[in-house]
Amino acid sequence: MRRGGNSRDEDGLSPEVRDLALLFLADLHIDGKSIHKLRAKRPFRVRYELDGHIRDQAFLSSLSWRAVMLFALEDRKCLTVHEMDETGRLAQTFPAHIMARLAENARNGGDVIPALRLVDPERGASAIVTRSRGRGHAVDVLHDLGGSPVFQPLWISDLLRLDALIGIMKLVRDEAFAPTMPISTYLEAAAMTGRIVAEPELATMQLTGIVPRLPQPRPLPAVLAMFEERCRTFPALARLRERTIYDEYKLRGAT
């Protein structure tokens, strides 16, 4: 992926630093358990290019591939992912034109219209994707993968590795998804109903435009300890302890 820019936000930190902090503290829970505590059913294959060198590796631990990404992003190395899991699955799930829309939403900021919906036909779970971050390796997602609606940043690899991880969830792109409403509408409806509401039903709901914050899964103590260690190395990160993606969408009345 392309190297990030050097712009600074009102907190004086670069977008890449803020992205890494948000992603570091985001934890995906499935059936009440952090994915870090789930034992993989099979290896998760990644074919990637790191500073011009092609590598093809299989990972059992979710943290192993995440460590590769974090070190590459922190060291500002050029990391390009060519394949994840099954051959062709990354391109089918996140094709180039969708990634371009997600990147455009990231540049525009604010209350954007989602670009993508992923679904698991077997379990009925869904994930509505709004924008990219982390140089295109991660996305912001409103999902119910763990049962209740959650709005959080997630690594693309975590979304694609669920089949390898738990063996009962495989997300595919909903090609019929054609949203016209901004993400605030989906978020308010999810907070009201406790589920992710589709657009036909959204159009009939009496929404106020005030968006309560959905509960966020708490990271594992070990992950929090690692973040605190990084804060000692990079003190500026400490300013981001309580930051969430809600702070970046400028949503009215979010509490």
C-alpha cells in the first residue's frame, strides 16, 4: 500500500498514528470471546510483498500476521497484500473499485455513505463497511459478527480469516448492496433496535439524527498492557487512549 501522508490533526498526531492506536485497541469478539483466544481450525494463508520481496506464509495465530503489519506500518515499509486465505478471495471481497471508494470516504471524512456490505449466508451475520484506514489494510465496520451491533475499526485480515479461525463463518460481498443513506442512519437504527437494519426498513423508521454510541468490546488485558508499553516508547499515543472512531465521523449527539 502507498505510504501515508504527513498531515496532522488537531491533536498534532499523524493519521497513521491515530489509525494504529484505534486498531491496536479494537478487539473483535465472536460468541463472547476475543479472536485472540480462539484456536484456529486451519492456517490462514497470506501472500504479500514487503519492500519488494514476495512472501507466501501461513499463520495460525491472529497476532502473528498482525505483528507483521504493525512492524511494517510503524517502520513505514511498503507492504502490499496480494492474496488472503483462498486464491482470489481478497480481490472478490474487496475489489479495486470498492477499495477506491473506501479510500475516498476516508479522505472526505464525516458522515459518509457506506461502500460495502459483507454477509455470512449461513449465520445471517453482516458487516457494513464505511471507509479504509491503516494504508488500506483496515476498515471501519458496523457489524453483528458477535451477535450485537458494534461499530469499530478492524483489520481486513481479521474479517477474512473467520472461516479459518472458527470454521463456521465466511463473509462474502453483497453485490446487491446499494446504499443511499449515511452511516449515521444505520448507527442510530442499530442503537434503537439492537440489530443492523436494512435500508428498506430504515426508510420507515422515525429517526432523530442523534446517534448514541454502541458498546465497544474491551480489549484483552494483555493487549492493553502492550498498548501502555507502546505509550512509554511513544508518549504521544497516550492522548488516544479514549479515542474511538465516533470521534472522526462528526455525528450529532453521539454520547
